[in-house]
Amino acid sequence: MLWLYRHGYERAAYVHPNWVATMGSVDALLVPHACGAQELSDLLHNARCMREGAVLIVQTPPNGSAQGLDSIPDLLRPMGYRIEHCLSEKGREVCIASFHHVDYKKAA
């Protein structure tokens, strides 16, 4: 979190998963534990803390043992996240995604 803060993400935050839905606007959200797609979906379902352009950093469980949905990138895209980079090493994938609000009313 300190690295993020020192590199322009002044509102970078780590919060307990139960508090994500009640947070204010953040520049970056780091999920420090390995998180399967279903768990991440549950975590972000009611989250309104991600401002336009905010960064989400999340890692998958080892050896693709994510439960539920197919993959973290497949989960995040429809939620308004653009995958910026995915790193794979030792059976884990770390995804870095930026949030871009989609106004469905304007799109219609």
C-alpha cells in the first residue's frame, strides 16, 4: 500500500472484505489474499468505492483452483474493469485492472 501511495495512488486502501461496500472513493484496491472468481464477485458486488480509472489488484488461488466462474478477467470485464496486465508465475495469476464506469442508460 505504501508503494501505491508513493506512486500517485494517494487514496490506495486495504480494507477488510466486509467493509468494501461501505468505503469511500479509492484510487487503488489491493486484495492481498488469493481470491477465486466467485469470492471476488461477492466482494465487489456492492462495492461503490472504485472511482473512474481506479486500479484493482487481485491474485488467483494456486494452480487455477478458483471456484465458481471461469476466470478473474472474465468476471471483471462485464463489471466495468479493463484488464491492464496479468502476471503468471508458479501457478498463480495476478491481475491488474482499471475501473471504467459504464453508464447503461447512456449506452441504451
